[in-house]
Amino acid sequence: MKKISKICCIGAGYVGGPTMAVIASKCPEIKVTVVDVNPERIARWNSDNLDELPVYEPGLKEVVAGARNRNLFFSTDVEQSIREAEMIFISVNTPTKTYGKGKGMAADLKYVELCARQIADVATEDKIIVEKSTLPVRTAQTIRTIMENCGKHINFQILSNPEFLAEGTAIADLQNADRVLIGGDRSTPEGREAIDALASIYEHWLSPDKILRTNLWSSELSKLTANAFLAQRVSSINSISALCEMTEADVDEVAGAIGADSRIGSKFLKASVGFGGSCFQKDILNLVYICKSLGLNDVAEYWQGVIDINNYQKRRFAEKIVTSLFNTVAGKKIAFLGWAFKKDTNDTRETAAMYVADYLLDETANITVYDPKVTQTQMLTDLNYLATREESKNSAMLHSVKDPYEACKDAHAVAILTEWDEFKGYDWQKIYDNMKKPAFVFDGRNIVDAEKLRNIGFKVSQIGK
Ligand code: UDX
Ligand code: UDX
């Protein structure tokens, strides 16, 4: 079997960085080099101060500290790393297109194509190319065509190996994966050899029965489908949360009751202000786009509904704040607890918080945010990205502070946008004493003890209750 001794990963982001750190820590005999075009990002991965790594993940620091400069390297020398590696992971971003055909829906594959062309230019020996980024089904064909037309007599094998890690638990998800999926060309000996070579890397720490082998297209499509199904569960329970609020049913009780059915299962049934993150919306939009392009309009509409309910849920939460505050938040201070798209991460991509903030800023509220991991600069970047008003207005109306009690001081309402554990343990009496009255709490994550807060004097509103 082909033994891999050098790996290159293009893209040192949320996926590439942690994934390669775990591979390096589990396979000390393999040299793993993570490359990126962004020198600042690479400098942070190489920083002596492990608190400066560009990605925050519980357990990541320790894994990086153990392997870095032993067999794990971070570099901007993309070509050198491609040249020496037998296996190259493509882990660059594939955002939703912001221009041209498929704008707002299709995945933008320009970075993936650039990687493929760069590999084709530089390679002098056989390479196994692994798609790690989430890609539309049949992207491997594009990569293959580029490779086959590069004019070199080199054997390129393309594999699809989608990442299922969730942020905040990335290291644990990688170390104890439910499954690893490898798609490849099983019809040729070279294809099977490439699949086995990749499988043998994971077999350093996972049992072989966790490694699923499929054809390329099933693997590519499985990633989109997995995210669509997960998001669909959140939208399903969020749609029911609206009904609960009108019928005195309690959405957490309903979720508990249906989740106890082993056919349904209990995970991903937590009602919330809406899902965020870099993947769910992007991947579903991509799925919708692919279905439409293939004339499957009914299928496209079905999945579009998952996004529609998510937008509805974010809007509904913001509207409730306005109506509860006597139909106006103009000039009122609203405190946000949390900005990240979920707890234990500094990632804010597609966070519900920015959409709720945008809605309230339209109503000319003043927002003060406390998030344990997100900077004010990032919050303003997120808002400016929406391009709904002048940037100077965003920075005049939204501020972040480093102390949660200060964020809540003199506020008319506290809105909880992220489920950070620390919010539960706050001195809520102290928060209440320093707020304007009546003091409102809008709990977008159902994490506070509503009964206790009501006894203090708060007017508490939770999702689906
Ligand atoms: C990305 C994709 O968004 C996701 O679909 C996929 O599943 C995994 O890769 P993520 O790692 O979270 O997710 O993206 P990001 O944190 O933006 O990292 C991508 C990195 O690639 C960036 O650091 C960027 O500088 C780098 N990059 C991008 C290159 O090195 N070369 C390029 O041509 C483009
Ligand atoms: C997701 C997938 O879980 C992962 O397998 C894939 O590789 C990348 O996309 P991630 O975006 O990191 O991971 O986070 P995830 O934990 O799935 O949460 C996504 C969003 O859904 C978050 O905003 C979260 O708060 C929300 N969510 C999740 C809920 O509102 N309710 C739930 O029950 C679960």
C-alpha cells in the first residue's frame, strides 16, 4: 500500500488548521504542512503565544503545542509544500457567490480552481488531491479535468473527504469522529490505492469500521445533505416554537418528548433565535441552486423552506423585542449577551446576532454587546458586510464592552444571542438593579432560569414558551 510521508493542506482556516493539527498529532511519522496565502494568518499559527492562534477551539492549543515544528508546520510557501507532498488537501473557503450567475446561492469555486491550477503547475510527481472543503456535487470532475489537461504525465487521484467537525467541539469531533467519509474512484487500482492511503491515516486513531468508502459524487453530496438535514431539524423545531408561544405548549418539553423516540433522537432539537455559522445557510443555498439548475424545482423549494424559517425566526425575535418595549426601541439601550454564532467559538459568520442587531439598528436602538471571545472590530465588520446603512452609523450605534454588567447597565432590555455557559451564572439581581424598569430579558437560547429571573422582577421572554 502507498505510504504517505508528507501532506500539504492548502487553507489554514477553521477546517484546515484543526484537522491538520490532529492528523499531525496522531501520525508523528508524517510531515504535515499547512499553507495559506494570508501571511498574517500563518504568523498567528506560528505564534509563540498559543492564545494568538487564529482559531479558538477547546483543546486546539495543546494539540498544536505538541506537534508544531516537530511534524506540523505552518507556511506561506505554497509551491514548495505542494511540490514535496504526496497528498494535498484543499481546504480553502467556498463562500456563496456574491456576483454573476448563481449570485447569492451557488458556491464560489474560484479558490478551489486556483488551487487545482497551482497544483497542476507545480507538481512533478504523482499526487493524491483531497477535497476537504464542502463542494457542490461533481466538483471533483472540474479538478480532474484541470489536472488531465495540464500537459504532464503524472497520475492525479482525486478524493472527497468532507469534514463533519462542528466548531467549538472540533478537536473532540476529529479525535472521536462518528465516521470518516472517503469518496474516490473505486473502479481502478490507482483509485483504490489512493482511498486506502487516506484511510490508513485515519486508522492511526479510528477503527476501520468508522471509515466509509463511497463513490466521489455520493461523498460530495453527503456533506451537503448532512448539513441540510441538521439545519432542517433546527428549522423544524423553531417553526414549532412559534406555535408553542400561541398555545401554552413549551418547546423544550415538546423537543424532549419527540426526541425520546429513538427514531427521531434528541440532538439538534434546541429551539433558538436561529442557526448561524459558515456552513448551514451556504450549503443549503448551494443545494437549492444545484436542484434548480437540474430542473428539480420542487426539491429546491423544499430545502429553501429551511432557510426561510430561519430568517423568519431571527426576524420574529427582533420584532418581539420591539413590540414588548412598547413598540419602540428608538434611542433605547439594548444589551446583547453574545455575538458568536454559538458558544465556545470566536466565529461570527452568519450569526443570528448580526441580523437581530441590524433589525434593531433600523429601529434606531443603541446596542451594547458583551461577548467573551468576539471583538468590537469583528462585530462592526459583520454589520458593515450587510451593507444596510453607512458604516459610521453602525459604529455610532453599536459598541462592545469587556464587562457584562457594564453592557447591561441602564439598558431597557437584555437579549441573549449566544448560549455561553457563563451567562447562566451571572448575578442577575445586580443586573436587574442597574437596568431601566421594566427590565426585560429576551432569551434567544432558553438558557436562563426564567422563574428565578421573574422572581427578581424581570419580564422574561423565551423562545417557544
Ligand atoms: C472552508 C470552507 O468555507 C468550507 O466550506 C469547507 O468545508 C472548509 O474550508 P474554513 O476553514 O472555515 O472553511 O474557511 P476559512 O477559515 O475562511 O479558511 C480558508 C483559508 O484558505 C483562509 O485562511 C484563506 O486565506 C485560505 N486560502 C483561500 C488560501 O490559502 N488560498 C486561496 O486561494 C484561498
Ligand atoms: C455544522 C455541522 O454540525 C458540522 O458537521 C459541519 O461540518 C459544519 O457545520 P457548525 O456550523 O460548526 O457545524 O455548528 P453546529 O453545532 O452544527 O451549529 C450550527 C448552528 O445551529 C448554530 O448557530 C447553533 O447555535 C444552531 N443550533 C444547533 C440550534 O439552534 N439548535 C440546535 O439544536 C443545534
